Amino acid sequence: MKKSVSDITSEELSGLYPAGSWRILVGCAPCQPFSRYAHGLRRASDEKWNLLHHFGRLVEELKPDVISMENVSELQRHSVFARFIERLETLDYEKTFSVVFCPDYGVPQCRRRLVLLASRLGPISIVSPTHTPDEYLAVRMAIGHLPKLAAGGVSKADALHRSSRLSPLNMRRIRASQPGGTWRDWNPELIAACHRKKKGETYPSVYGRMEWDAPSPTITTQFYGFGNGRFGHPDQDRAISLREGSLLQTFSPDYQFVKPSGNYCFKTVGRLIGNAVPVRLGTIVGKTIARHIQKMDVNP
């Protein structure tokens, strides 16, 4: 079913559950209206703003046994989230929500996500972290084995291992960049005009290289662009490739986002990868729900 959640009915969803099964409903409202990358703009007029309301409508009508939702941590500061929580309370769900630091669960990126769990069966909370700080997976562990690429290059062995081109100016910039550094480290003639202004000085988290031995920054939908964040490769003069972004999102090494002989549009594939819940985090949520149901020891 490919349909907006605002148009989906509870009857349609109900028909997808086999008879005698647990009803588990997992959703994720688009994060863009709530993200800090919106720079404080309130986008209540954005049609995505109210999609969480429609998710709540489906919960109220379907009354699933267990619910999960993840989003950016900033969501909890908005009234639409408060109303969603009130709705769950009215429906007598036991609920918990917390901001999860993804490296604690084996994701090699410094991503923080709000994870909500709710159950009609009893108390529920996410399983304990699987990794301690000295066990965090780093960029080297995730992508260090991939063959080298030039900016704009494509691997012969893997069509998804491709990087975007760099302009002559951006090539000079990345060569002047150090892992973990910022554009503030550059010579003045390389600094973009917008960053020379007072307002631009507050945005250092662009035009940077990743560090080999630390988790990556949060993978966004534009991670393939050197100027879109700290997405420069640790030691190659290019932004990370589509495959590298997918590995940092913990997709399997052979996962295909494009049909054979399909078009590898950076914007389209980058959006698919960057918008995804890290696969490892999704696995953790699934294990949490499975253990919760086993612990309750009741029949559907």
C-alpha cells in the first residue's frame, strides 16, 4: 500500500493483520518540520506537520496492542506531540519515550532520536544499550574497507559506491580540511561569503571531514554533498559515497536502492538513505516489542 497516512483508514490496516495475531503499529512522522535544521522556523502550514495527528487517529480507531514511533528529539517540544501523548493516555496505553543516542545501540553515527513505545498490555521500555562508549562503532569500522574513489567517481564493483563531483573551489576547500575540523580552519580566501557574515559564523557544521575513529555525524538526506554538513571523507578528497552513507545508516552492504540498470539520482537515493530509520535501531525496537510480548505472557 502506497498511500499518505492522512488517507489511510483503520479498516484498511485492520485487514492486514492475520486473525489471532498481535496488532503492532509502528510509524514515523516526517521529521523535517521539527528538525533543528529548520533553523527555528515553525511550519504549521506544512502538510507534514499534522501527520502525527493522523497516526494518532489510526491508533484510536485501530487500538493496536503495541505502538512505536521515532522522530527527531525536537519533536517533544511541540504541541502536536503533547496532544499525541494525551491521546495515548486517554486510550489507557502504558507509554515511555526517551532520546536514544544511536551509538549506544551499535549505529556508527552520532544520531539522537526520540523513540516512543506504548502498550495496552503493560509497561514497556526500550532494551538496555548494547554498546558502551569504548565499544562504539566508528567510521573506519563501517566504511574503511571500501575501495578508494575520486570525486565524481563510481566503483566498478558496486554502482552505489559513487561520489558527487566537486567544483575546483570545493576541491581546494576539502584539501584544506582536517578530520573533525571546520571551515574556520581555512585560509580566508576559501571561506564562503555567507560564513563571513555575523549570522553565518554560527553555522560551523558544514564543509568538514569525518573522523576515522569516531562515529559519523548524523546522516541527512544531503549527506553526499561536501558543503551540506561534515560529510567529507576522512582522507579522500571527496564527500562520502551513497554506499558509505547507507553503511553508516547500517543497511546491509549489498542492499540495493535502485533496480538493475536504474538511475542513480543522488537526490532521490540520498533522500531514501537519509530519511531512513537506521536499520540497527529498527532492529532494537523490534526486539523490544518481541521481548515485551513474551514477558507479558498473554495471548492475542
